[in-house]
Amino acid sequence: MNKKTRIQLSVMMFFQFFVWGAWYVTMGTYLLKINFEGLAVGAAYSTVNWAAIISPFFIGMVADRFFAAEKVMAIMHLLGAGLLWYVSTLTTPGPFFWVLLAYALLYMPTLALANAISFYQMESPEKEFPGIRVLGTIGWIVAGVVIGVAVPELTGNFIEDTAVPFKIGAAVSLFLGLYSFFLPHTPPKSTGKKVSIRDVLGLDALELMKDRSFAIFIISSLLISIPLAFYYSFANPFLNEMGMENAAGKMTLGQVSEIVFMLLMPFFFTRLGVKKMLLIGMLAWLGRYLLFAYGNNEELVLMYYLGIILHGICYDFFFVTGQIYVDETAPKEIQASAQGFITVVTYGVGMLIGSWTSGWVVEHYSITENDAIVHLWKQIWWVPAIMAAIVSFLFAIFFKDPGRKKLAAEQA
């Protein structure tokens, strides 16, 4: 891959995740500020999960068969820019949910398209892709700094509880849409091929469920994704209500730790193995929620920062290790199908349940004092903490790690 192409793909990946990071982190804070109830906030976050379930249909049945990936990506970001701007004008739960869902259905497929465009240009994806993909994480970090620090510093106005992040995301989406027309050409890869719904959803991977350990892994991944959604939906509102300034900017420390632990993954993986890595990732979520439950924004503010920084272990040790385990477990002919399956299980079904559950829990632990809604955050964080503890305990008992050598021997 030449230098020009590398720069093009790096810029694409940077802004791909900048768009998402611009509005996603602070949306809960904004919605609670305009008097959305907890369940409505959870519903808003569930739009991304619905889209994660539905988007494989679009990619597999349409984008991969008829159109160049860069053209599809351009159109979807341009349409998405208009919808995301429109979302910023809505202040009632019903219309907000449906328009945001329409936007999510446009945005989520572009994640796969960005990867497809990148992989098509690479001679050695395993060596070249990480250097491109890390720009996405940096884009998310920069979005948080812009929303939490840069704009308030320039304007003197706090914007995390306003609709401005949506407008910033829409403006960047407009730019990315126009930019995508100039990305390297990536033709449809399944032209002329018959593609079934089974292929699209990765259902061929269901045959792996005959293996007890793989079945335990899938069930645990589904269940642990439910408490995970509490963080994505309500960490920013929580930190803001606790009085943390520039919470969105400080939450990017989680992405910084994600990069650090991603680099350390090979070191830990060879020494701990799949089971211990996955278990540590699950227990990290338990630790994060307990830190949030018992910290404060004064003498115990370090607990909040530790809860944020744990993101590297929470994400890398669970999601990345899980992807590696699936890759090693699945026969080569269904590896792609298996990766799609685990994505639908976690980001789709698991977090969809978690988004609605978190909304219900936050609403349940909300009281009214002096005409203001007060959230009982300690009780709220205990709910996902208990969930994570139970899933971790069951996983530790029932999952058996066959080891990398045995997996290789079985596939041979």
C-alpha cells in the first residue's frame, strides 16, 4: 500500500469514528437535561443496537453485490448528516427515537464499509490494518476533547448538555460524505454471487454451538453485553451530575487506555490465555461499576478516573480476545461468518437488551426533589455490577479453554 492510500484511509478512519464519538457519549446528558425519562434515554441508545442487527442485511444483500463501497459510504454519510442535524432539533421522545434510528441505520453499515475499503487496498491486512484502525480510536478521542474541552474553551459555553454535539457530528458527516467520493475504488465483492440470509447473519457459525465451551462463550458474551450498555448510555450523565467538569474530554482517557492495552495484548495473551483474558475483562466491568458507585468528585475522584481508565481492559480483554478466540475456534471456511455472528450477539442483541434495561433501571432509581429529578447512582451502578459478577462467576465455572495448540490440532 502506497503512502497516499495510507493517508487517505487514515483520514477516513479518523473522521468515521469522530462522527460517532461527537454525539454518542454526551447524548444521555442532553436527553436527561431536556426531561427525557430514563427509559426514553435507553431507547435512544438502543437505536445503534437495532442498526447493528439490521445493517448486515444491507451490507450482504445490497452493498456487497451491486455498488462500489466508497460510493455507498459517501451517500450514506451525506444522508446521515441531514438526519443527524434534524435529530438536534427534536425534543420529544417518539420523533427523536425514530429519526435517530433512521440515522443509525445509515451510519452503522459504514463501519463495515470503512473496513472493506481498507482491506481491499492492503497486501498484508494483519500488518497494515492496525495502524489504520487506531486512527479511528484517535478520532473518537479528539471528538471528546472538542466537545468537552475545546468548544467550551473557545466559546465559554458548556455544550455537553446541549444539541451542539449532534450538529458537530452532522457537519463532520457532511465532510466525510464528500470526502468518501475520492477514496480508492472498492468494487462490490459479491457481484453475481447468490447470498442468503444465513450467510448475512453468520448463522453457519451456529454449528460451533455444539461445542460446550463455545456455547458458554456465546451465552456469556450475550449476557455480559447487558451490563456493558449501562456505561455507554449513562456514564457521561452520571459524571456530569456528580460535578465533573469537561466529562466528555476526560472520558477519552478510556480510549487512550484502549490503545495502550491493545499494544500490550500480545504480551498478556501468551501468558494468560483465552479464559483468563476474558474473565479479567468481565471482572473489569464489575470493578468499574463499583468504583463509580463508591467514588465522589472530591477526595475520592480518583475512583472515577480509574473507572474510566479501566476501559482498556474492559474492551480489549473481552471484545478483542473474544474475536481472537472465535477466529481460532472456527474452521477457516466460516471464520467470517463466525465473526459476524458474535458481533450481532454482542453489539446487537446483548447491548439492545442492555440499553432498554439500563433505561428502566435509571428510571426506577429516580426521585423528585424540589421539582428536580435526582438519580440514585449508587443503587443504579450496583445493578450492572451484580450482573457482571454473576456472569463472570458462571463463565469461570463452565468455560474450558482448550488452549491454542489443541484448537489448531482439531482444525488440522
